[in-house]
Amino acid sequence: MASNTDTMPLLKVEHLTKEFPAEAGMLASRFSKRVVSAVNDVSFEIHAGETFGLVGESGCGKSTTGRCIMRLTKPTSGKVYFQGHDIASMSHKELKSMRREMQFIFQDPYASLNPRMTIGEIVSEPMTIHNVGTKEERMRTVRELLDVVGLNPEHINRYPHEFSGGQRQRIGIARAFALKPKLIICDEPVSALDVSIQAQVLNLLKELQNKYGTAYLFIAHDLSVVQHISDRVAVMYLGKMVELSDWKTLYTEPHHPYTQSLLSAVPVPDPDVQKTRERIILAGDPPSPIDPPTGCRFHTRCPIARDICSSEQPEFKQVASGHYCACHFARTFPIRESHIDL
């Protein structure tokens, strides 16, 4: 894993916004202006060979961000540049060419594989679509990929239902690497797996990154998972980015109250340390993205909120070298240490 901020980023996201109509179908009114603000003004960069973690609770917009980057969902506004080219303005032909360099690992290993296709057909499908090699060369590559991800190459003619969840996710990873892409968007790739299998898949992703130099956008809701694979980590809340830093700084010196609350919920293996940790319990439920709070979106649950928080949206600004935070009082109140074993 590496990050070189002196070179042009592989991926650059500028003020990305995605809104969905709040009503759909027969009950929808064409005059209705209510929208679900899934992603709001999100900006970040990913460099070649880097792993960029994107974390937050369910419904915060992190998966929608990944789908907008891939153009599986068209953004409402904002720019997405991949290798200097604007994805939003690409034609269908240009998108197809771009997707050879950018692949997706889906969250659900049971739903992301076609049950009617053999493993050989699934893993070779990206090569078939992009006319890479002959059929014999593609099958040879498939066997090599299956071996790399820890599966038996002789299982090439089996179907997805014959494999466990961890094995299916390895098949999905093999498919993502079939074209040797420069960037892979990993949408919670281990959340549906057992803890022991999660570690195996994470180690596999790191090994493949070291071998091929691939960059990852790693989307997750579990900070303990992101810690072991990311170079930098961004935290999202209700469609907005609230903190961004290198992983070590974020875990040892979190500035935003929401980041501190997430870290306080991560268990540590030492029972003596666990007993002394201060658990930050957030009040209430996350607000609806249809009607987000004014000002800071986190102020309705924030333990340090003041009057300004409900009326004025905080600027996402640099609070230390490479460390960005959107909070009016990020540097005013004492930083709560995370006590995470690094």
C-alpha cells in the first residue's frame, strides 16, 4: 500500500452529489421536489497503489458514492476524473473502455454471481466483453486467477451454489482482477462473511495489491476492518464527508465527535483496557436524508453541539497536515483518544 500525493491522482472526485426522487411510481407527482440527498458535496482523491477507506453507518451514502464513481448510477452533479478524464461526460463506448481499468467487488457474494453460469464463465466474462485473448487463453488465465485467490483451478466448471460464502467472494475477487485493473471499488466485500473468513479475504486483497499494484476504494462500516487495509480513511455521515486523514492519525487523534463515537464502539482484545474505555453513546436515530437537519447534519446527535451547529454548516477544512474535518469545534474541545491497538 502506498500513496504519492506529488503525482496526479488516479481518481479525483470533486463535489459529488447524488439525489433520488423521494416518491416513485403511481403515487409520485411530477411537480414533487422532495428528494433523498444520498451524497452531498463529497470530494477526495485516490492515488495509484493506494487503499482509500470510506466508512460510515448504513445509509450514509458510501455505497452510492462508489456506484456514482463507476457510473452504475449517474451523479446529480459534481465531477469524477479517472486518469484525468471526466467520467460524467463519457459516451457509452468510452465508459466501456474506462471500465477495463476500473472494476467492482460487490457486497453480497450470493447475489453478485450468476447462478446459471459456471465459475469459468463468470471469471472470464470481463475478458470476453473486452475481447481479451482467445477462449483457450482466457480459460488459462481463469485457472491462474483461481489459484491466486486460493481456489482449486479444477473447479472451473462448477456453479456458484457449490461454494461457501467466502469462496464465492474469492470468485468475485478473481473476476475483478481478470483485466488487471488500476482501481477496484470494494463495496463492503467482507461484511457478509464470518470473522475468520473476513481476515482471509482482507489478507488476500493486500497480497493481490502488492502483486498487481492495484488501488482500492474500500467501502465499509466496520472501522476495525478498514484499519488493517487502508492508507487513508474518510468518514461519512448522512451523505457528507466529516473527517479524512491517514489511518493512523484518524485512529489515534480523531477530531470529529462522530468519528470518536465510531471508534469508541470498536472492541479491543484486552479486557482490562476495554473496562476503562469511555463509550460514547449517541442520542436518537440518524435523521432522514429526505429532510436533513440544517447546519451541521450531525448536530441533532452530537454531544458537543452548540447554537451555531444548527444554523451554520461547518467547512470541511484542514486541521493538521493531511487531516481534514468538518466541525465548528474540532480543535476547541479535547480530543478523545481511541485506545485502538495499532
